[in-house]
Amino acid sequence: MSFAPLSSSTPAASRAAAWCLSALLLTASLSARPGLRSSTGLGCGLASPGTVNPGIGTPKPADESPAPPTPGRSGPGRGHSLRTQESSGPGADVSATAKLDPSQRRAIDQALRSGLDFLSAVQAERSDGSWPIPEARRANQAPLAVTALSTLALMSGGSPPGRGPHGAEVARGIDHLLTRVALSKEDPARGYVGSSGDINSRMHGHGFATLALAEAYSQSPGSPRGRRIAESLPLAVDLIQRTQGSEGGWNYEPRVEVEHEGSVTICLVQALRAARNAGIAVDPDGIARAEDYVRRSQAPDGSFRYTLGSDQTSVALTAAAVATLEAVGRYDDPALIRGLEAIWRDLAQREADGDRSAFPYYERFYMAQALWQHPDRAQFDRWFADELQSVLASQEENGSWMDNCPYGRVYATAMNCLFLSVPLENLPIFTR
């Protein structure tokens, strides 16, 4: 497959669109590899609500009665808009899912079903709704973040909490996350979703947990569980907003810090977008500051840096930054276009060098989001077919993925299931 840049003969609309949030569970060391300028830790090697995908399984009887999602109570203002699930980019194709190649759709359904069944079986090993991660290297274990990602993966297969083929497991995962929210008014970290003994998830974990709660709430807001989420989700959002640093970004701890980090910032912006979509008040000024932070992290060559002032960039971080710009509605922005050009250029160079991503799961997940959300569907198709074949070929008989992932089999499987489910649009955050 060639990753050569789009030529001047490409239709103008496609060239203008070019190519097209969040980030890692934890950021460990930045390791440089030939053909890859550098990547961040976990992952960098590494959104119709309430529906069940008929290709994934037969719905279980509903044990919750969802009400229509609550309309957004706040709106971003003055050009800094968190795009809601009802809106879409210019030229977006609302029937894009139906245009998946039939053989692709069958393959996605089969692989996704197997992967989600694996996650379900592993969760059953514990009674508290979390996931064990025995294969993860001890220094890389991030149980709360992995639980949030696994819950999101099960929802992405078409199972809202309490409904669908994996609805019971989703409900247990959401219930576990709710038990981890700091609710005391005396706690300076009130609203923080954390876990004692988990030294790695930190604000990445909080971001993924907030995203999972927001997606669950948007699908069953009127249920008893939805009402419980409605008590905790605004607190989780408030925690994000009040810990934003002076530069507009966030760092690893649930407090305002002088230091900041791009992958954490992107993760938290995606969580805020999902919460806004679900009707939770989000401060537009904070979004404007975060967008400015992402913009300032762009390098002269169009790629995006790990943090302000750093020279370290990667395809994965650039894809995550592009997805963030799309989330705030910047589909034809020059910064986004340059980012997409950088992605294609660096993929071509990596292919020419015979190299591969140091963190394939993270890169794959955010590349899928960046390209699926882009108005030009041809950009997604150009990349997806070969990537899909690679993922299908590496799935193990028990439905899981591992491939030497330092963060464990559950993490790898959850991330690949999320990748597979992006074009199915079962999660509101994946909707074009």
C-alpha cells in the first residue's frame, strides 16, 4: 500500500480536506526508533445512542428504560464549539456505515464479537466489575484506565448498560467506575476517578473513565444507573476544568501544575466533548484554551509535539491532535490540513524504511477516529483496508490480541475492538 501524498490531480475538495483525542493511559518513556521520530507511552504504541448492532449479537431483554438524552445545557461560544453527536462536518455522509464493503462488515462483526466475548470472560474473573491485567508489565499496569477502555469497547459493540449481548458486563464496568469517583465535598480532588494503588492511570485514567461515563449516560440517561451517573459525571467534568493549567493543557495529577503534556490534554478534551454531547455543562473558555494549546504544539513540519517546547513527535500524537481539532469543529483549518499531510508523509517514510509503529494500538485507535471524522470518506478508506487486514491476521483463537503489548492482553484487545467499531458508530463519540 502506498502512502504517497495526495497529488495535484486530486480533486480540489479532497486536497483541501487532506487527511485528518485523547491520548495515552499513561506516558512512559519516549523511545526513538528508525523511521519514527518518537512516541509516547501506553497506547502510543499503543462516537445512534441506545442501539444494538445486529451484526454483533442478539439483544438481551432490556433491564433499563432509557429516556431521550437531555439537551445540552451549555454551549461553547464564540467559535470554540464542542461538536455534538447530532452535528457533523461539512459534507459528512450520514449513511457512511452502510457503505462499508460487505466482506469488511462481516469480518469486523466476527472479529469484534470474538474480542468482546474475550473481554466479557476476563471480567467475569472478578466480582467488582473491573478487569485483571496479569500480562501487563508491573511498571505499566493501569487498571482503572484499562477498565474504562474495556467498558467503552463493550459499548462500542452495540451494548448500552444493561442491554445488548454484553449489557450486563457494561453495567458492571460502569458501576465499578462510579465507585471510584471521589464524592466528598471536603476532598480537594472531588470528582476525580481514581483507584488506590494505581499509580499509572492518573489523569489519563480519569479522562477515559469520564468518557465511559458520558457515553453510558447518553444512552440511558433516564435509568436508575443513568441518574447515578448524573450525580458523578458533572463532578468529573468539574475536576477536569479546575485542574487546567495556565498554558491551557493538563498534566498527570488531579491538580493545577506548571508542567503540561499533550497526550493528557487530548484525552481530557475528548472526555469534555462526550460530556457536552450528553448534556453536561462545559466551559467554552476552557475548550478555547485547550485548542490553543494543541495548536501551539504543532511543529513546523505539520506534525504535533509530545508537549510544548519538545522536539518529539509521532504519527500517533499527530492523529490524536487532528481528531481533537475535528472535535471542536475545525475540519478545514490550515493546522488540521498540515497535520494530515504530515501523517501521510510520515507513513510513507515509515513504509519505505520497512519500519512499524512502536505503539500500534494507540496509533490505530486515534488514526481511525481522525480519518472517520474527516468529511472526505476516501481518506479513511485509503488507510482502513490494509490496517483491518493486519488486525484480523493478528487476532488469537480466544478472540484477544497481545503482540508483545507491554500494557497487557486486555488493553490490546480493548483498543483493537474500539478500532474495529469506529465505522459502526455505536458510540456517540464515533458518529460522523
